[in-house]
Amino acid sequence: MKYFFEYSLAVVISRLVRVLPRRVYLWCGRVVGSLFFFVDRKHRHITIDHVKLAFGTEKSEIAIKRTARDSFRHFGSMLFELVALKCSLVKELDSRVCFDGSENFEKASDLGKGVILVTAHYGNWELHAIAHGARFDPMHVVARRQENPYLNCWLESIRKISGNQVVYKQQALRRTRTLIKKGETVAFVIDQNVSREEAVFVDFFGRKAATTPVAAWFALKTGAALVPAFSIPLSDGRYRLVYEKAVDCDGYQGMRFEDAVVAVTQELADVQERYIRAHPECWLWMHRRWKTRPPEEIKVSGPTTVLLQPEQAEETPRVYEA
């Protein structure tokens, strides 16, 4: 009953939002985001602490709080955008997005070895995926299955409106191998914290962050092109969908494989940090990105402390999902 009530509420809200002009429901989303910034004390403090951790003395206290608030406002508008999406949106995409660096993706795709798109919880990654499927061939999005099965089906239907397919965590490794062999495009979101057993630790805003190596692992193992992609909100309400040049994985071939995986993952983290620094309000600061700490930072009581380096996947990496 709880799941069905949550689903019903989401459907009612989406139908109400869909009758409003886009500029109106985006404004409503920002207002709701501002409201949650003030009432959700827990996540407000997490967000402020993380912005402060990332920027240190680079930002004043006022600027840090403004960035935290604007992040809530941004994701409020994104949520309203998401619930307003429908199949007819495909015909309206030209008025909502513009593409930058399409040639980078097309060049990577033309190699015929598959493409791994790597993005973050930044801008409007959901709209980016839908627009990508409409502009290019549909792709496969690795995603987390929602606990509420009704909401999961509803969200999946939104993600598939331009032909994209959803790959869930339980089947991601096997499916990704098969799809890459066929020359398909698979998208991963790799900017969230993972457990120590699943992680490699890379520098992110000057601090070690537990990061999934899955995108780097597949690129190095299969030869698939690894393309960072981001969506940046514009002042006119549109999004600029950016495709970076593919990461040059050939430059890492002389390294030990485990070291190459870490190096490529670090390069991806550096690209993400660059975008976040440019538009910090567009990133999901309320997530505990630095929660998992590397073994060398863990203090063990007792006469002897043994510090172990994190294990790197030799054959198959564990998968983290969007």
C-alpha cells in the first residue's frame, strides 16, 4: 500500500505538472528545492559540509551556502522536468537542448568497438540520455532498480521514451560485455561513493574518493571508446549536451593493468571535477561522496596495525549503477 500510494502521488504530480508551461513548472521546481533546503536540515548540512570540504578557502561562507541552496533549487527543477517528460517530448527536444562535441561521439562510435559514455549526477543526466537516444542510435543505460516496483516501472518508461534500454545492476556485467561486443553504446554514472571492496581510490577535490573502476576496466579490456559526457543548464532554460574527446586508453597500455585502471579512473574523475568547479550548483552535493575511506586512513586499535592496499579487480569488476 505504501508503494502504491507513493506511485499514485507521483503520477498525480506529473499530470498536474504537464499541464503547466515549461518555464512555470521549472520555476515551481526551484521553489520546491528552496523549501527543502530550509526544511531538510540533515541534507542541508551534508550539502554545505561537502561544498566546504571541496572548495575550502576558495569560497566564503556566504558563497558556500549559496552554492548549497542553488544545488537544491537545481535538482528541484530537474525533478519537475523529469516527471513532466512524456513520449511527445521527442518532438520538442530541439527547443530544450543543443549538442556540443557530437563529432567526438560519432568518431568513437564509427570505430565499431562499442562506446562507453561516462557521466555524473550533474546537470540533467536523465534528459541527456533521452536526447542522446533521439539524436543518435538508442543506447543502454546502467541504472539502479528502485525499491518501489511501481515507481521503478514508471521511471523506466520515462527513460525509454526515445528508444533507450535500461540495464540493471544484477545483469550489468554480463549485458555490458555482450553489448560492447556488438558495438553498442552503454552509459555509466560513476560519481557516487562505493564500498571499499568495489572501489579504487582517486583524488577528487583534493581528497581520496572511493570510485567504481567499471568504466575504465571495460574500456581497457575491450577497446571500447570511453567518452565523458555532461549536460550544462543554459540561461534560456535549455541544456548544452557536451561530449568530450574519448580518453586515450592506448596511452596506458604499457602499464600494469591494475595501475592502468586506476589511472584511467583518475582521468575521468579529473574531468568531472573540472565541470563541477565550473558549475558547482549543478552537482548532487547531498550525496556522501567521501564516505568510504581508504585503508590507510582507518585507525585500528590494538598492538599491531596492518594497512592493506585496496584490491583491484583482476578478472571482473564489481558494478556500481546510476
